Amino acid sequence: MSAPLLFGVSQVIYKRCPKCHKRIPSGTECPKCKDINDRKWKKPEGIAKLYHTNRWRKIRDVVMAKYDWMDAFALSHGRVVPADTVHHIIPAKEDPDKFWDPSNLIPVSRESHQHIHGCYDESDGAKKDMIITLQRLVRKFNT
């Protein structure tokens, strides 16, 4: 069925793409954004799934409150920075049993977190040194 003609010109109704706001014919998908719309989002699996639980939110809040929402790593270097992430000292992928262990968790800022993971990725020696440093910070704070 074709659109009715008005003075020899077909009338097409247009709409705006909700993503890029480009004008497209009604009833069609934006070719530019089609790939974005077709993307299938996977639910987290394995360890990543645990970060989306109420239990994790509660333990995260407990750890953050224990350190007054401050970056413990930055404090050890004489800087006062608010924390926004709780870091697993021994990575959860390496030892899933320590995922919930508060003595394996330390609040850090994004900057400190990137620095810590940079050390973890650098070499095994740098990783071990960083783990020892973070464990000492936790013990020092708890005494």
C-alpha cells in the first residue's frame, strides 16, 4: 500500500531517532544506530555477578564507613582523598573465598585504584609488594 498522493508528491511521515536525533522515516530503524540497538547485553557471570548483590552493597558500605569514606592508600601517602571504590587486595578472581572478607577489602579512589592495578599488571614482584603494602595498611588501621 503506498502513501496517498497530494499534488503528485507522496507524503512520508518522519520521526527522530532517539539515539542520534537524525530524521528517519516512521516505522524504520536508524541505520546509524541499528548496530547499537542490536547489541545484546549479557548479564554478569561468575565473580562479576557478586558485585550486583545486596550483600556486596552492604559490606562495601561497612568497609567505606569504617575508613570514613576516605582513600586509605592516599592517606598513607599524606593525601586526603574521598574513596569511591572498594578494592580486593587479593583479587577475587585469584581467591574467590576472600571476596567477602573485610580484611581483604580497602577503600580507594579511582586514581589510587588505577595505580594499584597498574602495579598488579606490571610484574609479579610489584604485585606482591603492593599486596603486602595494602595488607599492612589494613592491619595498621585496625590497631
